[in-house]
Amino acid sequence: MNTKNSSNLALISIVSLVFFLAAWEIYCRMGFIEPLFMPAPSKILSRAIKMLNNWSLLGHTLASTRRVMVGFIVSSLVAIPFGIFLGSSRFFMAVFDPFISLLRPLPSMSWIPLSLLWLGITETQKYSIVFMGSFVPSLLYIIEATKNIDPLLIRAARNLGASEVDVMREVILPGALPQIIAGLKVMLGIAWTCVISAELVAAREGLGFMIMNGKEYFQTDTVLLGMVMISVTVMITDLVFRKFEKRLLPWTL
Amino acid sequence: MDTLTNKIKISIQGVTKVFPSKRADVMALKNLSLDVMDGEFVVIVGASGCGKTTLLNLVAGFDSASQGQILLDGQPVIGITPECGMIFQQYALFPWKTVQDNVEFGLKMKRIPKAERQEQAARFIDMVGLKGFEKSFPHHLSGGMKQRVSIARSLANDPKVILLDEPFAALDAMTRQVLQEQLVRIYEKHQKTIIFITHSIDEALLLSTRIVVMTARPGRILQEIVNDLPHPRNADVQLSDRYMELKRMIWVSVQAEVMKSIEEETV
């Protein structure tokens, strides 16, 4: 890629963002809009500074991030081997297909009442919501990736003496990995929506709670700050994920 | 060849293969029998769609015969056997493994320790002239280099028989010639039993100790010719009278089969 060109494009993006924020600030300061409905960016920033000083902003962000990570990692650790197994066995695919089909259309929100009943307002309950929201879609991504492996490679591996288990570990897993990672990246976004919905309903900390709490006290700036923090955190995790991806897939470079 | 023993390595006995299909079952092979001796280099020539690849897949155990059986050292082939190393036209290298790891694959499956594996693989990588490319991934290599990795991978696994399914068909003429010569040298050195499929008569004459011509579908054996051309099979041999004579002989029978299969397609 042309580096000069790409840095020019980045500059354009920054200018565009600054222009938007400036317009928003001016619009608010001119008094065209009630601060309760839409506070100015400067108000959101001063709220952020206030909450950074008493550590609450960091606390909420870390709480949500931890929930997303635990739920997402557990769900991936189960979905990857299970998906590879189902993708390479037509018999077991048929066994589990009805359950997957029944679970697939359920939004993670629909699990909130049951999870509260079973687990109470606990951390485990948050993890379970992230898990239920991301597990089945991850599983479907992985099954699909497994089925897309070139059968010639499986044939070549078997011809070189690989057993069925060897084929799964040596051919199907690495062969499906680029697609699995692409799927998990999408799932990470979904995991965030799960945790926010869980926190909006019942939580004592987290960005979802912060938004809900801000609403209760008519602090629209807190609500918006919570929303901005979700975007920023997802952007950062995506960046970390991308670094990780390059390390895992050296042959795609 | 003087080292050629009279031991039968592969015995294909009355093999018929039918592929069931909704419209009409397709008979790919019909009552085909062929013995391949230990250390022989048999090249099977035939028009496209004559069932050459089907036959090779049966020998490798990728598929099973509808009738008849295939024996390897007197034992029937049931299921995929690493004793018959297959080299595919599309190379079938693992894209996520380096050249080194690709060549080591068969040894790794045999649970051979890492150090020994590395040493063995290095020897075969050197043999196919790819020293210095051990750390490369397949997509950085040219087609000819990929096929050499595939040959090294198969040899490192030390199979009793090597099966090659039109291995050089996707390569340009120059690269093909280099690889053909390399394969002949490897054959002369290792005396492996080889079954090689091609639709090129020149390739068959250059490589084989015996040429088997197959009929149009359903595939049977039309003609067997012992290739008595002297070694080394260089450009001089290709201009000799005997070469022309053999080529003409094979071409006449192959041509008739090609016409048949073309007519069948247009019907």
C-alpha cells in the first residue's frame, strides 16, 4: 500500500471527525437544543474527567470488558473443538442439528429472565448471557469453516498416514483457522451487545449499568459517555485481536 | 532394468468400478487386470475421462472397487494406505506448513522424533533441489517448486509404491522437462515401483519401463508396450527411429480411443 496515500486518508478521517465534533459543540452552545436531550461534547468530556478522577469510569469499563472476555473465551474454547467435531462427522451433526436449530433464533436477551432465576444477579449470570449469545453463532461459523476445507488436503494427509484425529488437528483446525478467526471477530462484537443488555437489566457496575444509572438521574452526558466508552473499548479489543490474528496465521501474510 | 525382480508388487485383478448416478450409472472401469512388478515404472496413457484417475484412486484405497480386488504385496488393499504414496496434479501441499513441515508430515504421523524427522526431511528437500527454501510457505513457490515439495514429501514417507496422477500437467513445458528428468534420476536411484498417469505420449516414452494404453470409458487395457528405449533418455533418444516407431504405434491406438470418446460426448 502507498504509505503517503494512506496517511493522507487517515488525515481526512481525522479532519472529518473534528469537523463533526465542532459542529455539534457549536450547535449546542448556540442553544438550539436542550442539554438534557443532547449535551455538548465538552460536557461529555468533563464528565469523563470527573469519572476518571474517582476511578469509576475505569471500573465500569473493566467490569464489562472482563465479562465479555470470560464469556467469549469460554464460549470459543467449547465451540472450536465441538464445531470441528460436528463439521467432520455427519452422524453427530444430525444428532445435534435439532438443538442448534432451536437455540439459534433465540436472542441472548431472552435468556436474561431464566439466568437471573437460576444464577441471581451474579458475575456468572453475566458470563452465561455472553456465552448463550455467542456460542451457537460461533459454533455455526466453525462448522461452516470446517466444511470448507479442501477435501484433497484431507485425502493427502490420510495418504501420508494421518489418522482421523490427526486430520482434525493437523489439517482441519489450521485449514479452518482463518475463517474461524474471521467468525470470532464478528462474535466478539456480538458478545459486547450481550453484556450491555445484561447490564442494562440487572447489574451493579459495568458500562451498561452506567448508562442505565445515568438515565435514572437524567445525566444524559453519562449516558453518552457510556456509549462512547463501548465504542472505544470494542475498537481497542478489535485492534488487539488483529495483532493476535497475524501471529496465528503467519502463512497468510 | 537389471535390478528389476520378478516379484509382483501390485496386482489389479478384474476390477470394475461403477459410479451410481440418478440418470444412468457410469461404468468407469470394466474388468481391468494389470500386474505391476517390483521396481517397474508403469505409465498409463489414455484419453481424458477413460478412468485413469479412478484406477489410481482404487490403488491408493481412496475408493473401493465395485468388483474385483487390488493386491499390494499379495495383501488386498482395504482403505487408504500410506504404502502407496500419491502425488496429485494440484500438489495438495498444506498451505499453513512450511516446506520443511510439509516434507516432515508423514514422518510426524509415524511419531518419529523431531530431530530425526528434520534430518530426513532435509535430505529429501536437498534431493529435489529446494535447499534454502525450507522456511518458505507453499504460496511463495512456483508450480514446479510446489510439485517438487510434494515429491519430497512423498519420498520422505518411504512408500512401497508411488502413484502420480498427471503430476506435471499444470506446469509449463520447460519446468515439466526439468521435473521429468529429476523424477527419472530419483527412480534410477531409489528403484521404487511407480505408477504414473498422463495423456502425453512423449512423457510416457521418456519416463516409463512399460506403457499401458487404456480404452475410452469404460476403461480397460488396450495395449501394453515394454519401453526398451535406452537410458539416459535425453534429447538424442527422442530423435531416434525407435522412439518415433513407438510413438506412432501408441498414437494410432490412443487416437482411435480419443475419437470414440469424442463421438460419445457429441451423441
